[in-house]
Amino acid sequence: MTDFIIRAIAWGGYFGIFLLMAAENVVPPIPSEVIMGLGGMAVARGHMDLWPLVLIGSAGTTIGNYFWYWVGRKYGYRGLQPFIDRHGRWLTLEWEDVERLVRFFRRKGHWVVFVFRFLPAFRTMVSLPAGMAAMPRIKFFAWTFAGSVIWNLILAQAGVILGTEFRELDRYVGPVAVGTTVLIVAVYVYRVVTWKPRQARG
């Protein structure tokens, strides 16, 4: 995966960064930490400039997130009810949970979209309920882009600091990414094993 990212950046420059960051939010296994970190290293070598890198990368992030927003907006949360009723056991959700989530997004969704840009496990997932709650597109774009600029600036600056020491980047990002994935899977398995419908709880 790392070799693929390096080749894409070498081939496309800023456009390669844009495509990778867009894809990262549609296919989460592509790590934005490595993409922007390598972009920062390119800045340290004089091959790129910091702010174009951050702004173009954030534009890619926003477009990638819009895919899941569009899915949620197109089908709406009502369209998900048959699916939730049938597969809620594996999602550890009931329809009441979905309705509560949508109501919350309609009140506070802009802050959630912004804050979740800094959480590796949830920054892509948050776009789906935002679309389901019919958050205004302009607001979704604005808060997604604002949070992305801050986060991508941090990642790119880390790459600048590390300079050409790719091994240092891989040493820290790799274990964090693996640890986060293992934690997410463990929490999900625990929820599936311990989850009970409300009727059964009563």
C-alpha cells in the first residue's frame, strides 16, 4: 500500500494527492496519515509547497466524504428501516437508535462533522448520518473542509519535520493504524456478543 501511495504521488503530484485523499474516504484502508505525511516530506525536499498540499488534500478529503453523504441523503434514514429491522442484530442497532441519531444530527451535526475529522476511525463514517439527517450541503462542505484543513496541516507538518526519514513515519503510523483497527474490531465484537433488543432487556 505504501509503495502504491508513493507511486501515485510521484505520478500525479498535487493531483495524485487529491485522488488519494478522495479515495481514502471512500475506501478507508488507504491511510491519510501516510498520504499527507509523504506529501509533507515532499515539501521538505522542495518538491511541493505546504499550503497547496494541505488545501488540495483537504479538497480531496471533502469530495471523498461527500460520496457517503450522498448515499445517506439519497436513501434517507427512512429507506434504511427494512434493513435495520432485518440486520439490526449485527449492527447492534434498533430503529429507535437511528431516529435518535438523526434527531441529534439535525441539532448538533455540524459540530460532530467538524470534530470527527480528528478521529481516525470515525471521520469517514460520520458523513453517512449527516446525509441521512439531510444536513445542508453547504454546511456539510464547510465543516468537513475546515476540519480537514486543520488535520491535514498537522499530518503534513509532521512529514516536513521528519523530512526524508520515511522509516520514522512508518514506525509510528503503522502501529497506531493497526492498534486502532484492532480496537475497533474488539469493540464491535463485544457489542455484538452483549447486545440485546430493548424488549429483551425489559
